[in-house]
Amino acid sequence: MKTMIVTTPIRTYPTSFPPFGSLSIISYLRKNGISDVEFYNIDGNRPSYEDALAHIREQRPEVLGISAVVSTAYTYTKQLALDIKRMLPETLIIVGGGLAASAEILLRRAGVDLCVLGEGEKVMLNVVKRAQTTRRPMDFADIPGLMLLDQSGNLVNTGYEEPLSREEIYDIDWADLEKSSNINTFVFPAFNENGKAFPWFAKDERAYQPHRRNKTITSLPGAKGCVARCTFCHRWDKGIRYIPPELIAQRLEYLIEKYNVGFISIADENFGTDLRWLTEFCKLIKPFDVLWQVAGMRVNCVDPERLKMMHDAGASSICMGIETGSERMLKVMEKKLKVEDNYNAIRWLHEIGIELTPEIIMGMPGESTETVFETAELLTFAKTLGPDRDPLHISINYAQALPGTPLYEFARRKGLIGQDIDSEERYLLDVSDRNASNITVSLNMTNVPNFIRHSWRTRVMFRVAANYVRKFGIEHYRSKLKQNSNFEPFLRGIKKVTDNLIIDRGQDITRNSELGRDEVHLPSNWTLLRQRKLALFALLHPVVVDRFQLIAILYHLAQVIMTEGIIATCKDVYSYTLGSKRKELLIEHDSLRKIVDKQLPPLASDTPEMAPLRRGR
């Protein structure tokens, strides 16, 4: 019996982050006697939809597992499942990943037979074994970790399966990735043709030591899960499990021998919370003499001693979910930390020499222009600690309501998404294949009009840039612009200045030869004005834009009118200034989870089977 695991396209281009979840399931199946299993990496290889469909039809799997790690994969997943069910009606179709938090929609609208709730290794093994004798969904109702429909069309939630041991987490066979994908997407040179190190390591002098010149970069996880329960974040794992450091060392040794790896990204959401684990990790990784980047770490889990230990062991840069500079918004997000923790972490990282990518989320319920400029103040602090800082090296995304989060439930119960399954599906279709940096598809959960909300990222960006100019001068600021690998696309008109000027996540940085370019020609002011490149002109003169905030506000008002129409825009402005929205979306600054649980009653259409999925873990 043939089993196939497929991925779904996450963004418009493949990322360098390996599909560890799918690879782990495949490895687990093989180790437990399921040999006829194929990995088809649609996300990594990007075949046309027709080619992907033809390949699956040709292979005729009896069991098809679709890995949809994010809810924005709904449109593709639905189309694929319905087409496969039409062509291969006997194939058992299973969906796992973050999208399975919308299990009811998948089961009733997308032709899916089973949804995996949580970690998939043990569940898929039990499903594949059972599928050898039956593929009727109801015959799987005794297997933990599934959602399905019974013969009467009622939802059946079988609970959660027991988690893997720490030793079993992400125990993949890299040969599966080589066979199914272009391995160079996931293991690639650390330096471009100009001799510039990959951005994670570009500012670390150690990266340019001669013995590292021909090394490669890849990702390696150190843990699974998170200690926090931020109200905008969906996860299936309860708590966090750290992979034993000695096992990570063994896996790293294999990558060094196999692929000449000298730089790695520790692909964790919540790195180093356990100090004893971190100490042992640093002790074991240091002898390998690799440089490493951390994909996610909490600001209240660092201190000077811990950071010094990490730097000594090879740490070069860290992405941190700082999220906001507002104490009030930290409460809404349930970050369980203080703004002071953000300032301390930023200062310590700078003093010790570890590069920081601050990641910001705007537009949560309770956000206002006042809280947004508290964030601008925090970012100004981060970007003016020294002239070597890049004022544009910031990731600013708008809050995206994803199923399984209090943020999604807030939007649903407030009527912003809709209050039945059809409305929920329309929302999932609307946000499919959209990035959180794209504000046009994010819901307005604040109590200000859309054009004001749209202006926030631009105004923060220019406030930070203007303060950088005020401290270090306009010429130095423009020299940093030239060095920013994301600036040239703006200069050439490929991207809008109001887009995210830096990465959304570290692992998604585009790898190209232009990362090493030191000189970029800046056109004269007259040329920019004559060519009507007003947004680029503004980027080169941030103090002017910051001084006259109305420029950014009017720009975004015009953009909203062009997108939504003047009548819809006027209705929106009225609703959020004098109408019902201003009052309906005004909340106290408390945990959004508490607000949803205590102040917003469940909807009449809610079912007990879906309740655990809506709450998240």
C-alpha cells in the first residue's frame, strides 16, 4: 500500500527552511515498518498545479497526507483535496498542520477524510496501519489525534495523541530531502559571489575567517513548542520539549561531514528558555566552531551572562519577537513580560555583539496611534545605539487572525469574520497565500479607520529613520540604505516603499548576488521628483516625512480610496469615528484570552468538538 506525504506552497517562493514536520513523519513511518512512502515536496519544488496533480494521479497513493503548516494554505489544500478525491475516490485524504485547526471546514467543504490534531508521527502511523484494511473515515474513530465525520455527518474529535519523546523529535533522514527536492534550496553557500556573508552573519567578523570561506548554511531545530501562549499565535504542542544537546551535536556532526556546514540557523520558536539545557548546548556546540543564528528567543530569557556564553559558543544573531513597545499591548498579547525586558535585551545584545532582528506586530485589538508610537520609541532606541545599526533592519507585520488563537476568536465573535462555517471559509479563502506583512488582507480589529491603521507601519518606519538621521546625519543614513540588501528593489521600483523594508522571518531572506553590493547609485532629488518617485524621495528624506505626519496619512487615505472606493472608505471612516465600530472594538488592555473567555460568549453555531481546537493548546 502506497502512502504519500505532500507539502503545500506557503508563499510565492520556496523558503530555505526544510519541511522538518513532513520529513519527521516519513522517517517515523519507515522506522515502524511502513516502507512504501513517498515525499512529494510541492512547496520546495514548485511544480505547476497541473503537474502536481498529474504526479499524484500517476502514483495513485492509497493514503495521501497533506501538510498544511499554515492556515493561509486553505485554497490550495481545498482544490488539491477535491481534485484528488474526484480522480482517486478510494484514496484516504488526511490534512495536518496549522490548517487542521479549521477541521470542520476541511471535512465539510474540502473533501478531506481525516484531520490530524497536533503532532502527526504517531497518528499517521496508526492511520496508515488501519488503512491497510479500511478507508472508511468512521473506522478510524478510535485512533487518538483525529477529527472526522461520522455516518450521520456529525463531528467526532478523538482527542490528542501522546507526544513523542525528546529523542524522537525531528529525527529526519536528510536523504529524503535530497531525493525529493533540490538540496541546494536548504543547504546553500554562506557567501555570495561578491564575498559577502549571508545576512544572518554578515556583521560578525568571525564569519570572514579564512577557514569558513567555503562553508554552507542550513537549519537545525533544537526544540519543539514554546513556553508562552501569545494570543496571536497558534500551536498544537503543549509546552516545550528540548532535544537532548548530545543528540543535536550528533546531527550537526552529520551535516558538517555530509554538506560542509559551517553556519546554522537554530530553527526554534523559543530557544534557550531552560538554562541548564542551554549551558550544555553551548558546551557541546562550541568545539564544532560553527556560527549560528537563533530563529526565535524570548526577551525575558536572556541576560548578559547567558548571551556572553552563547556568543562565545558561536551565536551571531537572534530574531526576537519584541512585538511592541507598549506595556498595554504586551498585556493584550499575553507576552508575560515588561517593556523593560525589551529594552534590556536590545541593550545587552548590542553590548555583547549579537545582531538583533526585532520583530513587531501591529494592529492587535487595543492598538492605537499612541501605542504604535511607543513601539517607534523602542525601535528608535534599538536603531540608534550605534552608527553601525541598520535603521531598516526591522520586521513589521500586521496581526493576522489565524484559527486556533484568541485573536481569531475575538474577530469571529465580534462579527469581523462571520458567525457560521460559510463565513469562516470565505475568510480562509481571502487570506490564502497572503503574507502577514500585507495589510490589505488583515482585519481591522482596532477602533480607528483603516487608512489610519494602514499608515502606522509607514509612520513608524519614518520616525525611526528620522531619529537615526538626527543622531548620525543624513549622509550616514543614506550609506546604510545602500548597504541594505532589500533597498535596491525599492530603488528600481520593484517594491513599494510602504512594504516591509526588511525580512518577515530570517529564513526567508532571498539569496542572490546583490546581497554583497556595496555601492548603489542614488538618483538626484530632481530626478526623483521629475519621475514622480515621491515615495522613494520620502525614504531618502525621512525627517521631512516624520515632521509632517499628515503626508503619510493622506498617502494611505488615497491608497484605501483607490482600493476600496470612496463610498466604502467614507462608510469606514464614519463607522470607526462616530458609528458602532469605535465602541464595539474598544477594549480594556488585558489578556485577549481573558477578554474572549469572559466577555464574548460562544456563538450559537459552535460545537463542543471544535472547542478544543478553537482554544488552542
